[in-house]
Amino acid sequence: MKTAYDIIVKPIITERSMSAVADKKYVFQVARDAGKIEIKKAIEEIFDVKVKSVNTINVKGKEKRMGVHVGKTAAMKKAVIRLTADSKAIELFEGMV
């Protein structure tokens, strides 16, 4: 059984994700095998907020070269979390905007 902290890997901090914070949308990297319902329960448990919707994106790894050596970056899964209007904000993102 996975805990909530195994499902939510880390927040994704980019210009695009920070501009969506005003609309109560937050972006997290999640476990590749996690479903939307598991992600919703994990976010509600960790941050004590109410989740309205969860959208997930599977990001494929990119091929990278270093001279003659060819490698690949890791694939990951992102989740865009939208909170309800009456829910409080996630404190982790407060100082970033």
C-alpha cells in the first residue's frame, strides 16, 4: 500500500505553473502508476485542501547526447490539481509568485 507521500513526488515550479496559481491550479510530479482518485486523496491528505479536479499528463523521456554518447531523460507523470473556490491555498506555493 502506497502512502500519500509515495504518490506525490515533488511540486513543479515553472513560469507557466506559477501563473496558474492565481486560478488555484497547482502542478505536481506524481508516481507513474498513480490514478486520478489516488492523487486527489493524497493531495487532500497532505495539504488539507478540497480538490475540484485532477488532470494528468504522461511526459515521455527525451533523447539527449553528450558527444558520441546517447542517453535518455527519465519519463514522468504530471498532475494539474484544481482546488475548489472555498478551499484554502497550498502554502508551499505562496512565496514563489
